[in-house]
Amino acid sequence: MKALLTLCFMCAFFWADAQEITGTVKNHEKADMDLVLMLFGMDYPISIGSVDKKGQFTANLENINLDNIPEENMSMSMGPLYFNFYFNCNNAEAFGENAEKLAARQDFVRMTKSGDWAGTVFLVSDEGLRPWIEDSGYNNAIKGSFYEVMYVAEDLKVNMTCNSSVYVSDDEEVETEYSFDIELKKGFNWVEYTIEEVYETDPNIRASFPSKVSVSNVKDPSKILWVGTYY
């Protein structure tokens, strides 16, 4: 029986061609809603799936049609790849020939009801990460993973490690390490940020922050908690 329950839990998530994920939105209100991205502006939401009254959802980043997005909006929303990850290297040259390739980052998945923005879904491996994601200046980071969506204009791979730094006081900064091993296909991609180490600070000065992070494709979608908040 235990093995059967484990199998059923694993089947609650499905990852097809690294693009489609199904599961349950936690804390979902009893209403059907659309799952959308708004990285090219709130006036041009991009549907990636839906969630039903019970919180069951399907989200798919494959074959999304962008024909209705004005070229001006896309141009304004996109920028160099090196600047579009959540964590940035001190030196853009660390990305080599990929540094200036065009990309756009989407932090959260939005939920709309009858066209109105009704809620947000945070994608995390541990709900304890959510306060830090919402306000990293006052809330401590913890080890774990969080997930975002990135759009790229062409296929590319990033495999390297770089350093950056974070100021913990006026006269002290701490070196951080970011390791990238990710393959991005033209279009939309799931991105996983894994916080491996956290630098503990004096809470009277600033919150603790990630000091060692790996960036990759999603390794195991069954570990993603889809946590909803509503307006």
C-alpha cells in the first residue's frame, strides 16, 4: 500500500518533453482560473494553462503563439541574457558569446479570472523560501529551490561558474558563487535556482542571502510546490 501511495503521488506530476507540468496549486480558491505569463506586459497575458476549482492544473510552455504581442513590447521587455537570470555575475564576459543574446525573465506565474489578475503562484521546493522571494532585504534565505520561466530568442547552452559579491555593510562585501548548467530552447523554458549555501548575517543590518547557487533546467518537477496567493 505504501508503494502504491508513493506511485500515486509521483503521478500527480507529469513532465512531457521538459515543458508540461501538471499538479495541484496549494491554497487554491474554488474557481477556475487561467495560468498566464506577463513578461511582455500586463495588456498581453500569455496563457500557459489553467487551474480548476479543485486546484488541479496543467501548465505547458510548448508551442506558445506570440503573434498578438506587438514587436515594440517584445523589444522593450527583452535584454541581454547575462542580465536576465535572478542571479547576475560581476562580469558579463563570463557568459562568453551568449552574453548579449536576447532573453526575458518571468518571476511568477499569474492567475487570471475572467481576464482580471486574481492571484499569483510561487514555485518553490520549500514554502519557507517564499518570504525571502517576496522581500529578500528583510527575510532570510534558506536552502532549497525556486523556479521561474525564461524566454530566449534562440537555442543556447550555458555551462560555467562565476562570482559576484553582496554588500553586508558599508565596508564589507561577501563573494558569492553561481554555477550555470542549463540548456535553453528557443521560446519559453522552466529554470531552477538551487540555493546550496546561505551566508548568515547580522539581522540588524540585513537578511541572510544565498552565497552559492546552481542554475539549471528543472531536475524533478514533483518537488515543485505551486503555492497560490489571491487578491
